[in-house]
Amino acid sequence: MTSWDIQWPGQGSGPVYRQIAGAIEEAIQSGRIPSGARLPAIRALAEQLEVNRDTVALAYESLAGAGLVESTVGRGTFVRSRDLERVEVLEPPAVTAEVERLLVLDNARPRFGAGAGVVPMHALVPDPSLYPVDEFRKSLARAVAEEGAALFLYGEAQGHGGLRRVLADRYQAAGVPVTPEEIVLCHGASQGIALALRLFARAGDRVAIEVPTYANVLTALAGLGLESAPVAMTSSGPDLEVVDRMLAQPDVKAFYTIPTFHNPMGTTTSLAHRQALLDLARRHGKPIIEDAFEMDLRVGGKPVSPLAALDRDGFVVRLHSFSKSLFPGLRVGSMVARGRALDGLVALKQATDLSDALLLQAALADFNEQGAYDRHLNRVRRALRERHASLDAALAENLPKGTRWTRPEGGYQVWVELPFEVDTRDLLAEASRAGVLFAPGSQFMPDGRASRCLRLTVARVNSEEINEGLAALGRVVAERAIGQVSPRPAPGMVV
């Protein structure tokens, strides 16, 4: 890096990209960054300032629009020579309020940069050492041999017919009465979430969500100009009295829920709770978006009928993904719906991206038909069972008395509540230096509030790494616990 490194305290007002642009402009005008100097690459400056690359790109575009810098493809961004006449130009086009909200959310997210040897218990990405690469390669080859050039054309908006037939069989085995024609394939559950939200709500509307909830749902809401209607989690699931009140409000258009292996809590709701939730949806005429992203990762307990299996009236749109059970690079998920909701999802899907990657979907269909997916799941479940047992024991051994945590029946995540008041964001840097990473509870709150909770995952760590990571986390928590007052237990914890 050059001697004119760009410094930005990150504490100003206004959009972050304008603050960064202002800091660079001040450095140029004062001469600290000389004429002709090359500014840091976008990626490098984003890492230095701990912001998103798009934020730095917007800052550079703003400076270019003001005539202070110029960019050349392949060479970089340079400060314009002072002997060039300064041309007054208009501000670059303003981004929408929704994008500004996305940038705020992104900049508020914790940055997990750490050196080698740090135990990644923050990651919800399946362990690459378990990826069945060779078997999937064979499925790719068979798919190309059998279907040929047709896999390289645009396909149906609903996706590859063979994979939809395979998925219909799997869903029917789980009790969900669905035909291949009622399945819409998509680019992972993330696209499914965005399409389902667009189906039921428009900018300015609200969507009921659990608190805490999946962090990317919060960004999806922001990107669509939607507001959240928070529903607190209890030990049995989302508080049904609050759900009732929220769905009664006209501007609340739907309820997004993760009833099985909740993210971040790992909990699973009972059959009685699910039936009561469906009764509320029917009473208020409001749809439920059921996220079943880890449906294939049960390692204990008895399966509970999905909401979509209990729904007889078309109130539930169900989402599924292979990103957590197989590998995320496939970007293959599905949406199950009926009636007008199905028609709407097909139309939205086609308007969004025309078609999916048929080759990958065809290979995934073959992978299932050959029994390779079920063999892979057996390996993953064995690893998960061992890792959860190790994590449970390590939590009991290393964290202070009074710590509470969930004991999931599947999936990767465990929700931990510390026995004293602390914002777990404040522990992250210390934990990273000690050798472990976790996801602070604030990451899963729609208002980013401080939380004494945190999420740990066993997705990418074996038993030895779990013991090492929890020993490090225990030391950090013990140091902070000195002199702290124990609070009352938070709702929603299961021990």
C-alpha cells in the first residue's frame, strides 16, 4: 500500500460511500494524495475499511463524476492532474432508498476476516471435505450423454422436469402432497425467499418474521422496500399470540417462518404449534412462507409434518435448497405452491431470469436417481451427529455456569445465551484473536439490537476443532464475565 493510505473513521453521517468519497477528496485537495497517484484497488480498500466492495465502487464513481479521478480498465483509478480544467458536473444518479438500506445493513454486518488456524464456528456452509465431487461429476457426464444439446438451451420457467419429478417423490415421502407441476425450481432458497416476498407484498408493506431470524431475509426485505413485523420466539416457537395480532393488521401481508431447525436457533416446532399457526393463517387469510432449508439434515428425534403437508387450502409456500445438504455452488432450490400463488411464482421466475442452469438440474436429478444423494446424506448425518455431541459437551465444559443453549435435532446451528449482559459483537474481535469465530446475536435482529446471544455452527468443524474453538471462546467469555450481573433468562431458549 502507498504512503497515502486512505483513512476513514467510519463514524460520520450520511451514506457510507459519500463519507469515503469525502475523505478521499479532502486528501486530494490538501495534497496528501498527489496528482497522478493511483488509488488503492476497490477490493483492497474495501478490505482495509471493512466495507462492501460496492460501497467503495460508488465512492470512486462519485469522485470520477466530480472530475477528481479517472479510471482505466486494467490499470486502475488515478487522481487527475491539477493542471486540467476542473469541470463542474452533476452528482451521479442517486441509488434508491432500498439500496441505501441494503448498504447500511451490509456495513453493519460483522466482518469475519481472520488468520489461518482460527476455528470457523460462524460459517453456515457445508464442509467441503464431505462434498461428493467424483460422484457428481459422473452424474454431469451422464446428463450430457443422455440429454445433449437440449441442456444448453433456455428451459421451462419451472425448471428441469426430471428434477421436479425427483423432488415431488421426495416431498411426497415427507408427507407433502405435491405434483411435479406444483414445483418451481430456483437459484437456492435465497431466490425463493425474494420471489415469495414479491409474490405477496409490495414496497411499504410489512411481513411478519421471527426474532431472531435468518439474516438474509432482513436484506431481502430491505431490497424490496418491505418492513418487518417482529414476532418474538419462545421455547415452543414463534409466539402465536403475537402472530395473531400481526396477521390481523392490514399492512402485514405474510409470515416468514423456519419451523424445522430454525436459523439461528436450531429449534423445531411441535405438530400442535404448526396446526395452530395454520389456523391463524386461515382465520386472517394471510400466507405462510415456510423455509425448509435444512429439511434433509435430521439426526435425532421424530420428524414433524411440514406446514405444507398440513395445509389443505393453499396458504403455504414451501422453500427448499440443496445448498446446505449438498453444496452451495449448485444454486438449486425449489418452491412449492398451489393455485394462483403457483402461477404468480412461475411468472415472477420467468421475469427474473428466464431460465435455470438446466445442466446442473439434470445432473442433480441423476444424482438422486442413482441413490448418490441419499448415500451422501448418510455420511453428512453421521458427521453431524458426532459434531453436535462434541459441541454440547464442549459448551458444558468451557462456558460459565448459567449459560444456556439449544439442542437441535438436526441442522448445523446452535443458539447460545450467555449468563450476563454483553453485546456479543464486542466479543468478536477478542474471540478471533483467541482462535475462534462465531456469529453475534445482533446479526439476526431486524433492528440490529445488542444481544447477549450468539450462534455457533458445526458445518465446517470436526470434533477436535470444536473442542479447540470452545476452549478459546470459554477464555474470552470468562474474562468478560468478571464482575458482571446475571440477567433473567431470555425467552426462546431450550436446554
